[in-house]
Amino acid sequence: MVQSPRFERIPRTESLTDAVYEAIKEAILTLRIAPGEKLNVAEIAFELGTSSTPVREALNRLMNEGFVRKVPYRGLFVSEIDPVGVQQLLEVRSILEMEAVSRAAVRFGPQDVEVGARLIRKMLKAHGKGDIHAYIETSLNFHRLFIRRCGNEIMVNLLENLTDRIRQLAFLAVRNREEIPLFIEDYEKMLKALKAHDPEEAKRALREHLGRVGESLYSVLERRGG
């Protein structure tokens, strides 16, 4: 059986280490390299078409960020997803996003509604094609839409700093295509409430959505023995 490539080969660039770092990080966040998987520097360098040096430098950066861990006498591994850390992240995300969507409901304009509707259409199209990657990226953009309308730049920046972790969990949670229509219904309810400038309804729809995502995520973690 031919295995799908985990990486695209890196083009020649002035900042090769940065490009290698982004490629490995993307593979980790989208689960093309699974949590707990051992990382072989030589293999990654071969797949990317680079030398080992930028790969080592990139992996050191990812260790500092917590995405890679070093096990003495065994080597480098993708960090496992810690259920306690997941719970804490979901709690922080819920607190910040609930406030953000409430504030955004007051500021949401016709152009925002149009963008939101377009994103929902893209989600439906991605689901129809079975493209989970496109669905997830578009759904995250929907969250960014109301977050950036909250009127609090510190809140926006805090949530942006959590984006990588949230994205990784999204790829872990959305493993079953059958759940996606329910998630999209949640977004439709959120958009309707935002259009109506109804903060409480927007919060209720978002609360239901985050609860649904959390249930899916914990179900996956239980099956993985997390």
C-alpha cells in the first residue's frame, strides 16, 4: 500500500528553516503526523528535500512550543494530547469566545453577514466533497469573523495565540463526516443571531456548538486511551 506523503517538498527559499518549521508544524497540527509518533530527522529531511540541519532547528523550535518532546535515549516524538490540557484550553476558549460573540452581535454589519453566509456555503461545499481539511479551515475562519468584530484587540490577540492548539484539536475532533452537518447548523444559528444583533441568542448557539465539539473531542480521546 502506497502511503500518502506527509509533506510537500520545500522550494528553495532564503529562510529554509522557517519553511521547514512551517511544514512540520502543519503536518503535526493537521495530524498527518500523529500525536505520539516518533520523528526521524533523516526521513523528514528526505521527504522535504532538504538537509538535516534545518529539520533539527525546526524541531527545536517546536519543542520550545510544546508540539514536540524529547525522550532520553529514545529520540523525538510528537507530543501527546493531554486531556487535562484539552479541558483547560476548551474552558479558556469558551470564556473568551462567548464574550467575543456577544460583543460582535452589537457590531455585526451587512458585510459581515455576507462574509458569514459565504463561509457557511464553503463549509457545505467542503462537506459535500468530503474535504474535512477545507471544512475545518473554513469553520475556523467563521470563528475569526466574529472574534475580530468583538472590539477588544487584547481578546482578539489572546484567541489568535490559541489558534494552533485549537486547530489541532479541530482536526482531532472532526473525524466523523456525519457530525459536520450538525456543526454547520450551529453556524447558521450563530449567523442568524449575529444578523439580528441578538447577543444572548448568539451566545446560546455558540455554547451549543462548543459543547458539541467538546463531546466529539472527548469521545476521540477516550477511544485513543487519553
